[in-house]
Amino acid sequence: MENSLRLAASALKRGEAPEAREMLESITVGMGGLVDFIRQKYFEDYISKGGSKIKFITGKAGSGKTHLARLLRYAAEDLGFTAVGFSARDVWLHDFKEVYAEIFKKSDLTAKLTKCAAKIAAELGYDLDDVPAGITFADYLSSIGELDALTKKEIRNQLREMFLKNPLIDNNFAIACGLLTGSILGHPVLESANAESLLSWLAGEKDVKLAALRSLGLSPAKITKYNARHMLRSLAEVCRLASCPGIIVMIDNAEALVSSTSLDVIRYTKLKREDTYESIRELIDEIDTLRNVMFFYLFDRELIDNELSGIKSYQALWMRIQNEIASPRFNAFTDIIDLDRYAAETFTAETVREMSERVAEAVNAQTGGAQSIGIAAAEKILTEARFAKVSALRQIVLATVLGEEWETAL
């Protein structure tokens, strides 16, 4: 914990959002209302009740996008959601199969299927927690003389009802989940090599031998950008069956689509960028076919302001996400959440001073060297932030940790 807090303090000194939850929450000022709104209106209400949604979050550099994403991820996890976060600098967005594969990898399907197995055991009148470690549920039933033919048939029936007869789950996905859940229960028996092959196929791995899966009763095809959204719907439904209210996906740094710096590991060509815009457009059009899923795309203003290669250059996407009615006040229900406008309405000189004091306290508890700013500096930041390239939030942090040198660091 101590090491993670020191790393978080170092991130703050660079003007970046800390990863450590304790420090992240301790320095949060003004953004709590937005987090509470999204948690209540979307996570607790709309998404957990079967809805799906896409939100776009933008703002200047340092406007708190990553900070907000982490707060939302923690809020989602507290409610039992599967929260997945990754960067457009690390995962290709132009092929939705890559997006699905990253979501699948971080969703821990085995843990979800173990909960499904516990539900099936409960339907049969048993508690999976009573099964001794090292043996399966079927072995346990056999040891107490209760694994007869009728019980085996009922296990298979329960697996069929849970997965194969569920219209929201792809048939091959359902067969795979049924076999994997059966292997957790110990009936039907599944060899470990076959279980690994099923998980590899579900994860969209390229080197899976489909012929080996056909012998298990599947008629699978490779997961591609064309069927990946359907597979995501299946994954979300399995999460729901495991008593998880849904999947929350945070895709940060989407401005990498228009970035030309050689520092980025992933660099998007014009073709890949347009394929990404088309992929997002297709996701928007098909969002109502998904259930219990919410996407957040977070990016610097450049992705909107860049007329030549930004979102506006792809009219089929821009027409779907632009706000038809422009409100003079911040509206958290809009598809595009503008953190600069939110900060302009939320932050006062006193708010700035409070945030500075919290940042100074968090940094000094680990590394020292921070000093909270005065009212004059707070008012200056708020006045100049409207025209600066860097947002007020990052300026507050830098002014606190760097002192008089903060302006030269922008």
C-alpha cells in the first residue's frame, strides 16, 4: 500500500491522476456530483435493469478524464459490475474484435461460471461451499451416494436451461459455457486441454484449432469484427446470470486516433482511423441489441476540434453523437460530457483552494515539497483556464506541487 501511495504521489507531481484509490478519492473536489449522477442514473438504474449506453467524455489536457474514469470504475466495482479499463494507445480500436478480446480478458469468465455452477448446485438443493477443497461437486455427491442417473440428468438439464435455451447467448458461446460450467461441477467431464481450447476461442485468440472444438459439439467460426458485438452480448448475459449487474467499459486516450507523435506505441493511419469511427458508429446503431453494457470513450478536445481527422471528419459518426440542442448549462444526460464546461460551472476560487490543500496534504504525506496555493493564484487559474491549452484542474495540481515554477511546466 505504501509503495502504491508513493507512486500515486509521483503521478500527481507530473500532473497525472493517481491510480491508488485512497489518494484519488482524497483529492477529489467538485467531481463527486458527476460521479454520483452517473452511478445513480446509469449504473444503479438503467444499466443494471437491462439497458445499454455509450457516453463520450472530453475536455482539455488535464481536465480530469482519467481521474473521472477511475472514480467511475471504482463506483461500478462497488456495485458489483465488471469494470474494464484500457487505453487506445494500447489496444487497437479499429477492429472491434480487439476491443471484445480486451473486455473478455479482464472479465474473468471462469469466476462468473463458478457462480453459475453454484446456482445450479443450489437448484439441486446443495451449497457449493460445502464441497471440500480439491474435489468437484459431482465427486462430492458420489462420496455421499447421491450421484445417481437422475441427478446427472438434472445437472445437464440445468446447464441447458441456463445457457442453451437463453436467446441472448450465441449458440456456440452457450455450448462452450455449458461445457466449462459442467467441468466446474464435475459433470459432464471435460478434459483440461479442451477447456483451455474453449477459453482460447472465446477470447478470440488466433491460433485456436476449430476442428478440435467441433468434436465438442460446437460449429464455431473465428471471432471477427463482424460477430464480436454479438459475442459481447453473450458475455454480458453470462455476467448477468452470475449475478453481476453488467459490464462497464472505459476506453481512455481516444485522442490517439489523431495523434502523430512517435511516442505512441499504436499509431493510427487514415484508414485505421476511419475504420475506428465506423466501428463506433456501428456500436451506436446496435447498442439497443446489447443488454447491461455501458461504454465510455474519453479523449482530449483535439478529437473533436480537428476538422481534418477528428470525429467531425466522419459525418456518419458525428451526426449520431452531436448534441442536437445546445444548452447554455452543463447537461450530464448528453452523449458528450464536456468536463471543461462542468469545471467552469462547478469550480470557484474556494473550490480551487480546497483541491490544492488536499493535493498538498496527499503529496506531503508521501514525498513532501507541496504547498497549497492562495486565493490570488486560485482566481488567476480560473480566469486564464478558459483560454489556456491546459485545464484548470491540472494547473491546480502543478501549482501545488511545483510552486512558482508551475507555469513554465505547462
